[in-house]
Amino acid sequence: MLALFVIVAFAFAPIGSVMLCAAMANAYGCKVDEGSVHPCMINGHDYGELLYSLGVMGWFMLVTIPGGLVAFASWLIFLILHRVAWRSAYPPQSLLRFPHRLQQHENFRAAATSSVRALELLSK
């Protein structure tokens, strides 16, 4: 789950910078646009350059959101493959409690494996 959090945080970080820029600019009545830096006096300090930088960082969304989608798709594929491998290595507990079900499970796996091999031979 940590990987998923990192992917989402990376993908949407530019949105956070734009929202922070807008909140600061609205709170102190400053003008912010992408054309140029405008002075923004907050407690005697000029934060115009910082607000301009935060606002322009929003353009990173053009890279981070598609990159986040690719990373999410990769994570999801890996999760599915891992789940399938884990499930075949460790059968459910209900199969272990009833030996006849475990035998059915193993027979099914053997039949599925032989079917796949037969299809591979036919495709050659």
C-alpha cells in the first residue's frame, strides 16, 4: 500500500502546489499568473517569486499524471501476477481441511496445465 500512496502522491503533487499557490494568493490578495512575477507582500516580505514558482509547477502535471498512470498500471499487473502465483503455491485453507477437495484442486491444476500444453503444441 505504501507503493500505491507514493504513486498517487507523485502523480498529484503538482496539483497540490497550484492549490497552495492559489490559497496563499487569495488569502493575501496577491495577483498570480504564468506570464510574470508580481510582487506579493506578506508580513513585510515579498513572496511573489515563490507564488510564481508554485503556480508554474502545475505544468509538471503533463508529465506526472501520465507517469502515475503507467506506474499504477504496472503496480496493478504486478499485484495480480503476485496474487496468482501466491494462490497457486498456497491453496486455500478449506482445501487443506478436506483432503478430497485438495485432490480435486490438484487434478484441476494438472488438467489445466495439460490443456495449456496441448494448445501450445497445436499452435506450433
